[in-house]
Amino acid sequence: MTTTAKAAPRRTPLWRDIRIIRVGLQVAFLIAVAALLVWLFDNLTVNLRGLGIRRDFRFLDQPAGFRIPGSDIAAQSPIRDLLAVGFRNTIRVAVPGIIAATLLGIVVGVARLSTNWLVRRTAGMYVEVLRNVPPLVLLVFTYLAVLQRLPTVDNSIVVAPLVVLNNRGIYLPQPQLEGNVVAFLAAIAIAAAVAVVAGIARTRRFDATGRPHRRVPIGIGIVVVLAGVAWLALGRPLTFGLPVLEGRVVRGGWRTTNEYGSVFVALVLYTSAFIAEIVRGSIQAVPKGQSEAAQALGLGGLQRLRFVVLPQALRIATPSMGNEFLNLTKNVSLGIFVAYPELLRIGRQAIGNGAPAPQALLIVLLGYLLLSVVLSVLTNLGNRRLQLVER
Amino acid sequence: MSTTDPTTAPVRPTATAPPASRLGPLAWARRNLFSSVWNAVLTVLVAPLLAATAYFLLRFVFVTGRWDVVIVNLTNLMIGVFPRSELWRLWLASALLVLVVGLALGNAVAAARILATERGTFAAPGAWQTLRRLAPPLTLLLIIVVFVRTPTPLLLLVGVIVLGLAAYRVGLRIAVRHRRVVQLGVLLGVLAAQLAVTSFGGVSRTAWGGLLLNLYFTVGALALSFPLGILVALGRRSSLPVVRGSCLVYIEFFRGAPLVILLFAGWLVLPFFLPPQFPTPNVITRVLTILVLFTSAYVAEIVRGGLQGVPRGQWEAAQALGLSPWRQTRLVILPQALRSVIPALVGQAISIFKDTTLVIAVAGMTEVLGVAQTLTQQAAFRAQGYILETLSFVSLIFWVGCYWMSRESQRLEARLGVGTR
């Protein structure tokens, strides 16, 4: 044995070993973060105890002591029930708002690429005006300067027979179900099933023969005809309650309060401008060759858009659209500024009536975070379905 | 978003644009408005709508709008409840800010020109081009000047503008190698400006209001969230799972939460998180803290995008030079990452500027939207629907500011060639 072989290789000292350093750094970071959190929580406990504020969530069961406009929930109901109403009110703006903003945004986004100069410029102005104004200014403007300044009841604007507008709210036709409701709904379900089966059959025939399947108009036709027959046969179970102005009251119809109307309108307008930009960008990102190839195949303008360009653009747009849906949902919390009873407003009122602020705000925050999480999961699912499966 | 056709990519845009096609008005209309039946129908439908909108808008601005409410309350809208006897402090602060920003801007432009000259792409901007770029803020300035009814603020305004232009000229002549000094000067100038207003018997920030408050929150939140955001972005890209996870939670929490709720929490709950013996921070500090925490999450995501865009080879090259990890990041990676995300950061600035309206959620904050709403309760303007005029004015201020910034960011994006290089 030689001496060189005997000499043990020099080991890296522990404090220079990258593995040790990595673990050490992470432990130190973890301790620092944990210490900060413990310190903050400890301060919270001490402060709340000093002020005699409870540190549990029992306030949820106590009577709220205030009422929610537009809801018949009693003031004596526990706070948790009122918060639930607020949560529902948030969703009542968010879901229809997302749908409306998407439709409007697609129309404006496509219009921005129109070959018609006037249409293109108008859509461009729409986008530039709306997205460069704070959503809150838009909301307050819609509420105070537009809806609240509508004429009084006696001078209501009536678009007979559908809409009545005045400073108390917007009255729209209200669908009313009465009589053989179950049978009617069952008939619609059966009609839908028949339409789906017909659609599948038409698609098979299209695959086999190549003749146009026209499954959408055929399906809609089946549903309309069958539902119409059922409607007549069952003695008109579905009617529309139309708003009627009688002197100083509006009877019938579905009333949306100005608070709801302003939040809905402002957020839809604001978000649609952003969605329009996303749609425009995504359409432009589809290679021009795609559109030209579709033209070479003999597809018309709308067909090119419907079958070739939009499906590909949608794929590019989905992640950004999901972001805008999230923004709209979060912005429903601006409703508090026009006293729309969404979750934050209810929480704020509860705090005003003696609920402890940290817990109440935490619940409001969790409510909104829950909505955010659900929405992003849904968008991710949609995104995964739309993405190309690369082989 | 833009894609580059590989066959045309290497061709540099030449100075001579293709000759503009000359179309007569009729031919132009046929091509752009009536090219097909569908387009003709659209034109006929949209044109009257547009004309009606323009008519009502112009009539409102020049005929029916009762702008006396804005004229009388211009100072209220600009600075809210700020004590009028201390106005000179604001003018002094404006002068200081304009001075340092002018110097820095001039210096930055000088540096850019040297770079452009080296590349042979330098073209002196024409007067018309400069005017177009500055059109939005100049329009706003003009509108405000029209509403001013006393000579003193006008004279002071002219003085500040002249000072700014002079500083810009001087900045152009400062050697580029002194740019660190100039940048330090900006920092000191901003601090001095705040001290000039708040210290030496000055006005506490809780007595600020109006547009001043919006601008203060915008600049403050952006400036302070920038370093924090970079740190969080680096943490988000760290190879240490614990650090990465923590930064991820931070970012996702603040991006998922609505700002209004966070502001309420900052106002009502934040003081509870400090030890009882600490003095409670004033309401401005609390709101600013929340805005900084909130914004830095967004800045972190933007910077992360920039970091991801830096090719791996840059890290490896920096490593090969024997730089320490910290210097690799600071000297090689961050300069490239930050350069590419400047447009997105301007977008974030727009977003914060718009979000500053939300601080009216906090009691006692009278930023410009809050002022606009209270003006209609003044004895002279009560219950006469003046809200339309005040809100229009506020919308205009925000619109011009945001529109200008977004146009500049688009210009920067084109200049930096993001996505096309």
C-alpha cells in the first residue's frame, strides 16, 4: 500500500456543504416566518383581551339586529344567516355578470377587428374609455348620476310592455311557473333528451355521408316545438309577469334594485372592455394563414370566425379570461360603496352592530377567497379541455 | 402576442415608409365603410348612434354642463382638506419633485440617445411627435387652467413647468456616467419633498386629501412595493422548496383577496397586530402598508415573468464568470428581467392609480372621488344633480392619467421589442 492511497480524501467541512447549507437556510427561513406569525398572533390575542373583545366565532349565532333590503330575512336571525344572504348576493352579481361581460366582450373584441372603419373605431373607443376609468368611479357614476337620477314613479319611463324604469329600480318581465309545473319541466327535460338523441343521430349521418348535420337548429326546433305543445296541453304553466305602471306603483314584473343594477352594469361594462382586448389579441395571435386557408376552403366570413379562428383564439384566451372572471368576482366587493348588500357590506354592518372586526372580516375574506378558488379551478378545467393534446 | 414571421424577421425597418396611398373621400368611404352589404348595414346603424352620442357629449360639455361646481371647488378636488395656509409647502414640494424628475428624465433620455446613436437608429423627435406624446396631460392641464380663476396658482404653475423644462435641459447635459448620482438625487428629492410638506411645522398626512392623496398612494405604493416584489419574485423562483412555497402562498393570498376587504382589515384590524405599547400607526400609514403588500404580490408575478424570460445561458455565463449567486442575480439577471417587464409595470401603475379610489372605504380619507361625492352636499349645490358634473370631472382626470400611461407603455413595449426579439 502506498501512502497516497492511504490519505483520506479531504471532506468538505459541514458549513461549506451545499446540502447542509440548503437545509440550514430553509430551517432558518421557516423559523423566521413562524416567529413572525406567532408574534403577530400573540399581539392580536393580547390586544383583543385588553379591549375585552371575544376571540371566538360565537358572534355568528347572535341576532344581527339589522335587515337586508330586498330580502325578507328577519333582523333577529343569526348573523350567519345574513352573511349567507350576502354571499348569495355576491354570486347573484358575479355569475350573470361573467356571462354578460364575456358575450359583450366577444362582440366588442370582434368589432375591433372589423373591416368597417366606423365599427372598428367605435369599438376601440369603447375599450379605451371604459378600461381607463377606475371601476369604482364607473360604479358611483352609474348609481348616483344615472340610475338614481331616473324620473320618479309617476314619470316612469315605460317601454311597453316589457320594461319600466324609474328611480326605485328597473322592472323587467318575470317568468312565473304555476299549475302543472312538474309535468311541464319533465316535458322540457324529455324534449331536451330527444334533441340530444337527434343531434347524435344527425352527427353520425354527417360522419357517414358528409351531408350537413344542422344539429343546432334541429335540436332547438325540437325543444321549442315539444315544449310549446306541452305548454298548450298543460294549460300554460309558464307565464311572464309584465310590469305595469298603475298610478304611483308598478305592479308585477321582476324588480332589480338600483344598487344591484349599478353594480351589475358597471362591472359588466368595465370587465367587457378588458375581455374585448383579450379577444382581439387572441384573434390576432391566430396565424393569418389559418384564416386564409379557411377562405381557400370556401368558408364565408362568419363561418371562418366560427369554425376556424374563434376555436383557436379561445384556446389562447382562456387563461387571461379566467383572470378577468376573477377580477369581476372580486370587484363585486365594490358593491359596499353603493350599499348593495353583498358579503362585505353585510360583514361591515355586522361589525357596526358589535361583531368583532377581525373574525367578521376573516369570514368575508374567506368567502371571497372561496369564490376565487372555485372560479380558478373551473377555469383550469376548461383550459385543460381546450388545450391541444400534443403527441 | 405578436408573432414574427421568420422570413421577415432579420429585415430591419427602414426609415422610408411606403408612400401613403391617396384615396379620394368617396373611394375611402367605399373601401372602409361600404365594402359589403353587411358593412353598409353596420355603418348605417352605427353612424347615427355615434353622432347622437357625440352630440349629447358636446352639448353636455359646452352647453348644459354647470361647471361652476368644479370651478368653485377646484382646490377641494385637488387637495381636499389640506390647510390653505400651508399651500406654499405643496408648491415647494412640486418644485422639488419637478426638479429631480426633470433632471433624471433628461439624463435617461441622454443615455437612450447615446445608445441609439451607437446603433445608428437615432432620430431626433420632431416637435409634432413630442406634442402628440404629451397631448393627454397637456389637455388635462389646459382644462384645469380654464377652471382656475385666480392669477397666483397660474403663475406658480407656469413657474413649476418652466423649472421642470430647465431641469430636463440640464439633465440632457449631465454626463451619463453620473447617472447614479442623479438617481440618488431623485430619491433624496422625493424624501425632501415629503419632509417639506409634513415636517418643520407642516401638515400631517392625515390632513391630506383630494387628488394629492391618490397620487401620493400611487407613487408610494409603487415605489415601496417594487423592492418587496422583486424579493418575493426571487423567492418564488428559489430552489429551496420552503422559501418557494411561502412566497407562493403570499402571492396567491394577496392576488385572491379583494383590495377593499384588505383595506378594511388594514383600517380596523392591522393595529391589533402590533404590541399594545406601540403607538398606533396613523391611518395613512396603515392604508399605505396594505397597498404595498397588495401591490408587491402583483409586482412579484410580473417580475417572475421577466425572470423566466431570461435564458438559462445567462445564469450559466454569470456562474462561469465566478460571480457569487447574489451578484449573478443583481448584475446579470435582474437588469435583463426588469427591462423586459417595464411595460407590465406601467400597467400595474395604472391599476394602482385606479385602485386608490378604494381608500374612501376608510373613514376620514377624502380622496378625489370622495370629494366629488361630498361636493353635492354643499349648500349652493345641494340636490340639484351636480353629481353628474363632479363625477365627469373626476372620471376625466383618471381617464387622462390612465390613458396616457397605457399609451406610453405600448410605446415602450414596441421600443423594447418585447416578444419580437
